[in-house]
Amino acid sequence: MTLLLPAPAEADEKLAFTAVTYQRVSTKEQAAKGGRDEGFSIPAQREANGRKAEALGARIVAEFVDAGESARSADRPDLKRMLDYIASHQVTYCIVHKVDRLARNRLDDVEIHRALLDAGVTLVSATENIDETPSGMLLHGIMSSIAEFYSKNLATEVVKGLTQKVTTGGTPMRAPIGYLNVRRRDERGREYRTVEIDPERGPMIRWVFEQYATGDHTVVELLDEVTARGLRTLPTPSRPPKPVARSGFFAMLRNPYYVGIVRYKGVEHPGAHEPLLDFDTWARVQRLLDSRKLASERRRIHDHYLKGSLFCGSCGSRMQLDFPTNSQGIRYAYFVCAGRATKRKNCTRRAVPVGIVEKLVADCYQDISITEKQYTALAAQDSPTSTGASPASVRAARAYVVISLPRCAC
């Protein structure tokens, strides 16, 4: 969030220095903590930065806020806007609450600091004594290294904690649709996090598995039906509820979490949460998904009486049969240039619907005829060859040659 402050009042015009401030929190939860739009941390940073600007005798002309953006990457929207701003405006100071608000790795810290120096801007921390003196630059380097160590060490500890959690049956991530991540307190008043079945979505997810296990429905049919029944994703502070996407629905049917198994980093562990399904239903669903996937793969080897007999009129490549599916799930039959499809040739011929190809071929063969002499010569060859080929194979070979003669430019 970028805020460009209005022109100063007469009393502020006496301030010779100008400043921009930068505030950041790492997670969306921090940014919305306490039911506030900016949580608690961002207003506290803004207040401290304002006091520092006042102590420096500087007027704040713009403030930049990245809410829910990690400092492990410099690819943050308001950080980029701030660097663009100082490159085109006269700014004396860039004020941050702490150095780690700007970056948590030394490479990004150096690059950001260089951009500030190139623009003639002095970096100032509201809580750390850093400046352009040798001792201030030393402290800046030390704080930058500490921030990088903290970030990497925290990531290691988080992975360690999540691994321990999953081995004891916990859920180390957001539970899938049909479950809720909730907070509870034990008999001693200690808060803990657990997973419970969603009373609204859980029964609908169970119904989907049970219906698919009968073998009477396709995945797409069930997705349409359960969406009509009101299945929506869980809302978040940044995203309203919406229908489940097709890819997410397929992934849901493959997720073993619904039978009490937690999959983490490719390894499956017994979960402590309540299963939504019995194992027999789950197993039937997986067998159906596997068998239908295999059948779908086999159906991709399409047959058509013109397959193998058509060639592209532009580049001479063979025309291959394809059945693409549009966004509504409708399949269409096309002949496409194999040279273009495989990018072996720079052919620009577009795909041609099968119906149009059939008509072109039919029109082409209306002008093909052979003389009585040619027919007699072909008939005379209808006997076993010296190589031992059968009459049937000879006829098949001749038929292929004849049907390939038009080389229709379809």
C-alpha cells in the first residue's frame, strides 16, 4: 500500500529534509491481526518511523507498506514502488523500523542499499544506530547478517517442527476442503490447534466419494452436481468463497487425508484427525480413477479411415488426427499438420475439422479415374509375388498407394 502525503502546511515548509518510510509484515495474518486492516505491527512501525523523522527534522512525503510479504525476496510490490519513487523525487532519508524490514538476506540488502545511495538517499533505522559512518556501516552489516541467519534458522526450525508434528499424527498444513483448522483449549487452559470435520462441507465431500464409488457418474458430472448443491471453498481474508476448480476436485479425489492419512513431503503418515470415509469406499474410488485414466489414455489412439493417408499441402508432412477438448469439456475432431504439431517444420497450416477434410477428399476423388488398360494391368498383378507376398498384402499395398495419390491439401 503506497500513500503519497499531501502538500505540507506552512509550518512544515520550514523542514529542509524529506523522507519516505517503509513498513512491512511477513504474513497476511499479521496484517489482519485483531480484526484490523493493518493489524498491530504496521501502525507501531509507522509511529516509530514518524518519531524518527521528527527527530531528524524531516518531513515524510510518502509511505510504502508491504503487508504479508516475506523479506527473503526483494520482489515486493511496494518496495519496488519506493525504489522507483526515490529515483524520480528529491528524498533525503528512507526510514525503516529495523533493517530486517527491508531485507533478510545480504545480497538483497546490498542491492537495495546501493539503489538508495545512487539516489542520494540515506537509510535510517528507527531502532538501530546505523548511518554512513564506518561504525554505522559496520553495525548495518552485522544486523543484515543477523537477519539472514534468523530467517534461515527459522525456516530450518519450522521444517523440523512440522516433521515432528506429522509423525505424531498432526496436520502440518491447511486441512483440505471438508475439514476445518480450529483452535481449542485443554482442561488446563492451554491452547492447541486441531482439525475437525466441516459440518457444512464434510457431508457433501462424503457424498461425492460415495456416488463416484458406484461407478455410475463421471468426475465432471459430480463436480457440476455438488457445485449446484452449494459446495464452495473456505473464505479467507483475501479471497471470498468460490466453486471448487476442476483440477482441485480431481486432486481432492486422490487425497488420502479423507481416510486418515497425512501426506507430507512425499511420505504418508497415520493422522490423528477423524476420517471422513471408510477405506473400502476410498479404495473403490482409486480403482475407478485408475481404470478410467487408463481407458482415456487408450482412447487417445484414435482411428479414422483417412488416418495415415493425408498429407499437408503446405509442407508435405503427414496429417495426424487429434481430439482437443475446449473449456466446456466438449471434444472436437481435427486433422493437424504433424510438422507444425511437433515443430519440426515452420508450417503455418491451421487444424482442419474432420468433416471438412472428408468433404475435400470426396471432392478430390470425383476427378480420379483409371483406364481399362490400367485396370487390366493392376488385375494381372493380383498374384503371389516372387518375394512370397500374399495376394491380400499386394492388394493392401496397392490400395494404400492409390489412396495416397491425391495428397489432398487439407
